[in-house]
Amino acid sequence: MTLFIKNMVCSRCIAAVKTELDALNITATHIALGEVELQGMDLPGETLYILSRKLEAVGFELIDDKKSRIIEKIKNIVVTLIHHSSEPSKYKHSDIIVRELHYDYSYLSNLFSEIEGITIEQYIIRQKVEKIKEYIVYDELSLSDIADKMGYSSVAHLSAQFKKITGMPPSQFKNMGANQRKGLDEVGR
């Protein structure tokens, strides 16, 4: 049985979900961002209900419809590409999403826009801006280095997208500090 879980965006999320599963003596054979493979048969309804409540208490949500699972998979792919990869991909995000999910990109794009109210590209840009905020707060890289690391063609392009999303240039954000960052599960809202 596979469970699909919304808002799993990092390794700490995986650990938190594992803790909740362990507390209910539910054995998982594999836990990844947004998905949990369970050992054995389907969970009884009461156990599934209790798990759902426990997950909601720590910021997660069980997903039971196909469209929501696809949306969550798209988000997890984007988060992994942007926040958990050391180098920008040689491939376009859209190509990676299509390869991973085995659906036509226009279908995925329309579905994402319909449910999330923004395009996949807008979601990608918002995730990139959050990663850029992280780099700025850490203050270890120049804007030029950040632009290279994030796959931007120039600092000007990075700055323009950053300002469009945040309403301020990166230099102003740097002066304001970390209080302007969002959790990864809040990006796109």
C-alpha cells in the first residue's frame, strides 16, 4: 500500500512522518518526499483515520485523490531539484517532470494551474527565490555565484525575478534578514 502525503519537503519531514508511523506500529518499507510504502495489506479505516489526524497535527495531510497526488509529486520534484541538488540541472524542469511522472506536460501544467492557481513555472520561480533568500541570509556567496548556482544567465536576471516576487531587490532583502523567508510548504500560497 502506498500513502501519499502533502507538505513533505525535506529530510526532517521524512523523519517526522516516520515517527508518527512508528508510534502507531505501522511498518514502512520506504519513505520519500510525499510517499510512504507500507508493508503488507491496506490499513484498517480506523488506523488510517488516526494516522491522518496525527499527521495533520504535525503539518502534513494524507492525499487520497489522483489529481492531488500528481500535484504533490510535481511539487516534490521541483523542491528536490531546487533545494536538494548541489548544481542546476542540465535539463529543463519541464522535461524532468514529464520523465518522472509519465504525463504530457500540457496536461500537468493545466492541472497544476487549475488546482494551485499558479503555473508550474511560477511555482519553480517562487521556489528558486526562496533558495536565493537562503543563500543571501547565509552570506557565503556573491550574487554572481548565487546566479550561477541557481542556473540564471546573469545577476540582472536573478535580481529581476527576485524583485518581481518579493517586491525588493536582493540587496534590500539582505539588509532585512531572515525574517522574510517562507517554509517550503508555504511557497506558492
